Amino acid sequence: MFIKKTRSKNKTYYSIVETYREEGKVKHRVILKLGDAEDEKTIEDLALKMLKAVKSGYTVENLDELEELSRVNWGVSEVYKVLWERFEMDEILNIAWKGRSFSFNARHAVFMMLLDRVSSPCSKLKTFERQANRLGQKTIPLQHLYRSLDLLADAKEEIEKSLFLKNRTLFNMTVDVVFYDVTTFYFESHTADELKEFGFSKDHKNNEVQVVMGLLMDAEGRPVGFDLYPGNTYEGKTVQKTISKLKKRFEIGKLIWVSDRGLCAAENLLALKEAGYEYIVGARLKNMTKAIQKEALDVESYQTVKKEGETPVFRYKILENLGERIVCTWSLKRASKDKKDRERLVQKAEAYIQSPSKLSSKRGVRKYIKTTNKVQGLDADKITGDAIWDGIYGIRTNNMTMTQEEIQEAYHQLWRIEECFRVLKTNLQTRPIFHFTQKRIKGHFVLCFMAFLLERTLEIILQKEKVDYSVDKIRQSLNALQLSVLQLGEHTKLVAAKPDLLAKSICKILKITKPKGLSRNVV
């Protein structure tokens, strides 16, 4: 922040200008206009009130000496300090680390790393280097950051359970529905070990090692717990461990489990039943009995619930089979998408047949190709067989009381857990992962889990107060709550940048006041 002089028509105009970045470019915006050179008294009065450091005899020309020494953020630390204290995070960590011997303040180190996760994610080295960018931040040695990750890894289960129980206390959280899904996190490395392994990558990075993460989420989008598995683990194999966690560690006796059809192997559904849980999962209709397939394909027998003119756009049918209900749905929109997806794969197959070497690595390219007498061609039967399923989707459940609408609504909430993974991978930048020991990797994920829980908690608190903004927008507003350290002659003063409406709302809801000793004219 600085005083800017602008000359126009033999006059000099003075204004207070703030520097900011937008789309990678440095820009300026006027915070306060001070007037022109013919109105020096007004200029001096405003400057005096703003800086509280100018003696009465100071002339307007001396304003050119104003210098910004540094800039620090106060918004992120103040907001997340409130959330940290609401969760009683210091106490949670003290209990989790009870009996461990270390001679530094690991709680402060974890909090500092968490602040960088929710504001501008970076490596632990970068976090160490930019400590001075936060108001009141005490210097923490780099090795203390790394050692704190080890402590987080060792106490992962205790921290996870304590946060779950604290959520119940703070928000009267009733976990009657949980959502579960699996994703992968890759490393920019080709060196495998017991955890980092090559496997099927959901990020299409099959030439790099990865870890598999299974994540539980409640109905409001808060993370409940997670586990890491070697990168070559089949996602369906993660389910039973997670069921055991819910039953034993979290002591949840009754709930509805919701997951995609890739996780609904028969042994997993049996484990859910034995745990006393209900489930709503995607159904692989093509793999079911001939009788069920015949019923599912008889779209004309479906009940039509939505039309556009005389054209049905959504239909459904509920089948009962061995203590389960199978909700079969057909939609015009899905039928159109299925057809386009199939036509695109057929085009890929035709191109591959003409030139195999160029397209050998393309996903799905061989789905509609068959080889007869060493000659490759399109598999017409496969294409026709898939076409009859256009628009049809199945959901299976052992809940016998929910309506079709309730079952579909619960299942369609799976987009929330996909959003969780997006936030972890993009906003919190869980990757790239700069650690290579298993303990550091695990500690890094525990830190990201904690950061995500607090970030989502803030989002939910604001939504309940009718302040509904994206995580990205919330982050931008908090990052903009900055202080400029200004020097004019022998005097130094803190001046706050003007907060936007969202930042003001956040501070009001959380009862946060700006730091003391600031000039009042700019805020």
C-alpha cells in the first residue's frame, strides 16, 4: 500500500493505492482519494488520521517518503484459530501424543502447516520459508515441521476418533448415512515400496507410483475417516476394513452405507449385513440373473414420472430379489449420453484397426474389437448388446421402507464425496507429495484430513447463516485480509486492506475483530 501522485491539467492528485494479484498479474486499486495539490490541508488531515505518525508541521511533499516495508496476512490465522479452539485441537493432540517424548511445541508446528494447507498449499520447506508472512507467527525450525508429521502419523487413529466424537458434540451430528469411495494419489516417482506402488490410477498416471485412499463422509460433506493402502490395492478390498472401523472404533451401531457399484462385491454386502448396516449401492444389472436382466430391459413396463410433452424423460421400476430391492431407472438424458459414449469408442476402435500403433494406449480403445483368425474387426454383437442398455441404471438396497425418490436422492449424494476428493487434490493440493518415507506420507495425509475437516466445517457454519460461497471464494477473501507495514520518516504503522463483504460476514459470524493498533481510515 502506498501514496500515489497523479498529474492532470497542472494539478497533482493524491490517493492511497493497494497492490494485488489477479490471474498472475500485479494490479493496483485505489483505496482512498486524498485530493489535489490545491487542497493540501485536506490531504494532510487524511494522511495524519490514516498513519497517526505525522507531526502537525509535516508538508504534503513528504508523503513521497511513505514506504511499505512488508505485508502480512491476519485473516486466515484468526479464522482458523477459532475453529481450532472449537474442536479443542490442542487437547486432542496432547491426548493423542500422551507418553511421547519430544522437546518442541508440535501443536504450533501442526497449526502453522494447517494454515498453509487452507490458504496457499505448498511444501513444508516453503511453509518454513514464508513464516514471516503471517501476523504474530513465531519462527519454527524446519525439522520441527517434519517431526510433527511423524507424530501425526503415529497418532492417526486417536486423532481421527477424537475429531469424530468432537463433531458429534459440536454439531449434534447423527451419522445415519455414510458415503464411501476410493481414489488414488500419485507421486512423481518411479520407485516403489510397500506403500507406493504401481496400479490403476484414477488420475491416468499409470506410469508413476501411487497410494490408494478410502474416504468416509457424512451426509453434510464432512470427512469422517480415511485409510491408505498400497497403490496396487483393488478398491473393493478396502471396504471390509472400513466397515470394521465404523463398528469398532467409531462405535456406530446403525447406518446406511452408500457407495458406487465398483465397491459392491458380494462379500462386501455380506459384511455390511453382518455388521447390522443397510446399504444403497450401484447395481451391475448386466451381471445379474437372466430374469432380472429381462425385467430391467422391459422399459415399457416402467412407471413414467416425468414427460416433456408426450415424450417420457424419466421412468423407474422396483424389483425385489432375495431380501433386496433393485431400483431400475431409465432417463432420456442418460440414454443420449450412453449412445454418444459408445459411438466415440466405436470411432476409436475403427481408428485403432486402421493404425494400431498410434492408438494402443488410448483408454477403452479395445472394448469393441474382436479378433477372428488373427484379423481384428469391430465386435458388432458387443455394440448391439450394449446399445439395448442405453439410459438404464440400477441401484440395489436392503432397505425395504425407503421410497424410490429417497433411495435415488441418497445415492445421488455421492457427488459430495467426489467433491471431497477434488478439494483434497486441488484446493488443499494433497499432491504433489514431497515425502518419501511411509510415516511422513501418512502424516501428510493426516494433516490434509484435519485441514479439510476445518475448511468444510467453516463452509457449513457459513451456509447455516445463509452465507453460501464456494471454498475457493472463502479462501480468496481470507487471503485478502492483509496488513501493510508502512514507514514514514521515523514512524511505522500497520494499515489493513479493505475486506470484502464475505470477509466481513465471516468475521462477524465467528466474532473476530481486526488486530488492534491499525489506521481506521482504510478499513
